[in-house]
Amino acid sequence: MPLLEVRDLTVVFERKGEKPFTAVDHVSFDVEPGQTVGLVGESGCGKSVTSLAIMGLLPRRGARVSGSVQYEGVNLLSLSDREMRDKRGRDLGMVFQDPLSSLNPVIPIGVQVTEVLERHRDMPRKKAMLEAAELLDKVGIPDPTRRLSEYPHQLSGGMRQRALIAIALACRPRLLIADEPTTALDVTIQAQILALLKELVHDLGTALVMITHDLGVVAGLCDEVNVLYAGRVVEKAHRHELFAAPRHPYTHGLLSSIPRLDAPRGEKLNPIRGSVSDNIPWSEGCAFAPRCPNKLDVCVRVTPEQEDIGGGRLLRCHNPVKPPVAEEVSA
Amino acid sequence: MSTAVTPGPGTPQSDHPGDTLVSVEGIKVHFPIKRGVILDRTVGHVYAVDGVDLSVRRGETYGLVGESGCGKSTLGRAVLRLTEPTAGRVVFDGTDLSTLKGEELRRMRRRMQMVFQDPMSSLDPRQSVESILVEGLRAHDLDKGREATGKRLRELLSAVGLPSTSLRKYPHEFSGGQRQRIGIARALAVEPDLIIADEPVSALDVSVQAQVVNLLEELQDEFGLTYLVIAHDLAVVRHISDRVGVMYLGGLVEEATSDDLYAEPLHPYTRALLSAIPVPDPVVEDRRERILLTGDLPSPANPPKGCRFHTRCPWKQATRCDTERPELREVLPGHRVACHWAEDIRAGKLRPHEVEAVLVEEDGISPDIPLVGPASVTEALNP
């Protein structure tokens, strides 16, 4: 049984006098224990809203969440605020993109780490402090005991992100959601943090949902990848298959539009034309159709359904990119 | 591997000196750190750029890469004298910019333009596109009557791939990629020779980045522009640049042609930087050996003695590294490196070792004491 089962998760933002906006549109995916699942897409595709909805962090007012999020057989969406507070931090951990704005600037790091331990594991303050030092040590912060009494502004960006990871992992959650955990960091620091996440996830057997726009990060880290476009999953596959033979024109376009360090130089990039603002609503057809090189007439009339194309792959497209000849025999 | 090379002096190389459009000589930019309300004492300096020599040839694209805080943007601004350099000089097409003042400098600026990172904050939200573009033309007396200017504006817009109806629109009506096109059109309007692009694509979505990168390349072919591109994304820089300079903590540590640099990085920092970049290919990612650096960038207010990189360098040696600052010298033809041990590292005589993480103080007034940290280090990431 999957650890987390997201089914038809839909988030609609409403405001008086304005047209409701569907940020996440029937998104479904599973996370097995110990697995790393990637949610990939560009800004505005709904990847962060998905994570906030799973964690129950969207405001009650203005955001309508439907569908189901089963965590070990319990639908998280049906829990009360109080019940959800018990789950968050203990069973579900989260690491946010910007470590400076997700840490409280006027509270020492140590207190922010021990807070979780006191709340969820009923540890006395002294013992929690020792445990906190150990946690900081584990995430690779030098001189952890001294760091406990320091404030977030005294730490560098990479160290802050490590502190956040320590907080998220304090109660050894079985599921960790990381929302662009390395986007605000430099590449050499990013490599450190990714290596750390990989190691911790492996050692603790934590399942990881990795939300990112960086296909390079996905390629090195995720077992399974969901590509989101305009609120819907357009393609889902194991990472090896996805990168070897992307079938959705959007995935294909993304992969061919990024310059690669190991590719020969001098060739022109193949950008995806237009921008996200050119999308058409999913109800009228395929949202990607106006930017799609494979567009058919049917694409702007009929909404493409998600189809199983075998090998654990899902695809939402009327006219997918042909797989390389040597690859699949029957798709 | 056996090419014997004599270390050259730390001056910019050029096959034909007349080719050089911009040459930067020993430029330094130090920002004072002030304390106190009444006395306003200077308690130290941030050594943002600390002695950089480089030259950009006419018609080429020179890429400047480095992590945040390494001084690459400050260097770009200092070249245009948007930030006044503390020392050193910039020679632009035979003219020493540091000798220019007032009107002369303003006229010179027509020939060197800048494209900024964030197109939203670098365009005035209350100016229409027409007014944004005309402003530069007027300032440099290029506004030759209503008809000619109108024609020129339409040319500019079509060069950057925007419809001519955009003229009456305002920046908020455009998407990020289109706004960056307006920023580029503004730079092009005054027919510059040199464009300094500071992180021109990093604020854009991946699918749009490629459009802007391609546009920059097309414009270069069409107008014979020279680019100095400043970016942190090495993959992008490699793609568009002919030559690349790598900066670390205010200094240039390596410079080579784009192909050479990526084929054979010689400086330990460049090696680590290249190995840290994720490649969107799981097959490559699974096989790659990664050089993980420990710790953070030291504070530029208190840069380490000797080689700036020695606190994090996996190849650090017992002598010279922490006492003597390495000069940028030519190790291979056209390939300059600032490392005492570049030849030995290249020949494989020196092996990387573990590095202890050094605490980095954010205020930069820390003692240089290495602390015993757990942070594991130079490790190969092979799952």
C-alpha cells in the first residue's frame, strides 16, 4: 500500500467578484515508503499549491480543496485543524524554498528545533537541546552546540537550509515534502544539500516528495517524476524512461530547451514558443496546445484524458512525441 | 598531457592587440563598512572585486561566472563606471574610461549598454514601451524627427521579436520573457558596441530562457555586438560564450575558451563548480563523480590570506596556498589559471583530500579558526 495516495486533488482559489482560478486540477500520484517522487513544472503550474494542500497549509477561506489525500489510510483533507497539527511535523515534514523567511528571525535556532521535539515527542527542554545539537550535527552544521543559541541571520543560506532540514526531520517523519529546497542556493551549496537529503532519506527510510523546476535535480534524485503543466499532470514516468524518451511535447520541449554541460556546443537551443499566458483552459482542450509543435485540430476541441501507455507511464496528450525507434516496441 | 608551457605574466593576452574592445586592468572595488551614527567610522572594507585583469575582444562573448557574492556583478558595473572602481582602469576601444568625466563619459556610455537581471524592476512601470525606448535615443541625439524615430522603434521591436503594437503598452502588460526583450531593445536602441548582460535569463522560466538566449545570439550576428555576460548558470554561459572567466571571492581564478574550460577545468574551484551542476540525464547523474565543497563562501569583508579558495580547496597543499596569493598565469595556450599547483593537479600528481568545514561568520569579522566539523567532504556520489 502506498504511504501517500493523492487522488483527484483539486484546488480552486475564489474571490468575490472574480472568476475562480483552478491552480491544481485533478492531480493524482502515489508515494511508496522510501520512494522519492518528483513534481516538476514551471512557475504557476501548481506544484507548490499541491504541496501546501497536502500539508493542509492553505487558508480555509478563499481556497477550495477537493479530492483525497490518503496518508496511511487516513484522508488528511478530512482532519480537523487540531488533528492536522499533530500530523504535521511528526508524520509529515516540510522544507521550504527560502530558509530565511521560513525561520523565525527573532527566535534562536535551538528553540526552533526543540519546539518540534517538545511538541511532538514530549521531550523535556534539556534533553531536547541535546537532541537538537545532535540533529544539527547530523545535517552537517559545524559546531552545533554554539549554533543552537544563534539567530537565523547569523547563519549562511546553506546553513539555514540545513537547519530547516533538521527541524523537518526532528521527529523522523515518514514523509518529507521539499518545495524547491535548493533554488535559493548556489550550485556548490545545492550539491551539498542534495547529497545530504539523499543520504538522510536513505538512512531514515523517509519518503520524499521533491518539488522543483530543475530537471537536473530530478534526474539525479527522483525515482518517479510527475510533470505538471497548468495544474495537471501531463506525464508521469520513471526517471530513466522519462529522460530517455519523453513522450509529452511539453516534457520534450523542456528537455531540448535547456543547454547541457555535456552536450556539444554551438547548436541552437530549441525553445518552447510563447509563454504560459498563451494557455487555453483545460475545459476547452489541451492547455499546452497554443505552444505545442505537435498540435492537431482535436487539441483545441477535446480535453486529452490521462492514459496508461504501459511501463508505469501515464500520458495526457492527443499527439505524443514518437518514442525513439530502438526503444519501445509497442507503446 | 606533456605540453610544456611557460607561465606567462598575469596580463591579458590577445593575439592582435587591436582586436581588444575592452580591457580591464587591475580593477578593484572596495566598499567601506561604516559603524557609528555620529562619527561614521570606517571599520573595514568589503573587497567585492580585488584585482581583476581581463580583456574582451571585439565581436566575442565573454562569460563571467561565479556564485553569489563573488563580485561578478560589481565587476560588470565597474566596467561601465556605474560603480566607481577603487583602483585600476578600464580601457574601452583605446580610451581610458577613468580619465573621462561628465559629458564625455555620458557620450561614451552610448557605446556600452547594460541589460539587467530583473526586467520588472529595471523598467519604469509608468513609462510606455515607446517612452522607454525613445529616452535613450533623445539623450544621445539620435531622435531624428518623428517619422525616422517611429521607423527606428519598429525596427527595434521586430529585432527583438515583439509586435509593433507593443509601443503603446506598459511593462506590466508583458510576460517576463517579453519584458526582458524590452530591456534588450532599450540597450540596442543607441547602437552600442558592447552590451553587459547581468544575469539576463535567470529570472525567467526554463522554457522562456532558451528564447532569450537564442535572441541574444541572433542579435550578435546581426549587429556585430560584443557581449560581457554575467551569470551563475554555467550551462547557459557555456552555451553562449566564446571565452569564460570564473570568479571566486573578488578575483578571477580561471579563464579559458568555453570548450577548454569545460573539457579540462584546471582550477580546483572550477572543477568543483562544474561537478556540482546537475545534468538533466539520469544515466550521467548516476555515474558522475562529484567534488563536494565543504562550508560556505568566506566573507568578502575578511577574505582568507593567500589563495582565496584555500579554506575549501580539496587540493590544498601545506605550503604557499595559505600564504601567497596565486597570480593568474597561462598554463595552457589561452588558458589562464590562478593556482600554484595547477600543473601538478593536472598531471594527477596531487590527489584531493578531506577538508574540514570552516565556520563562516556572516558579519565577516571572524577569526580564521578551523573548527572540527562533521561535514563529510570530497566524496564520490555513487549510489
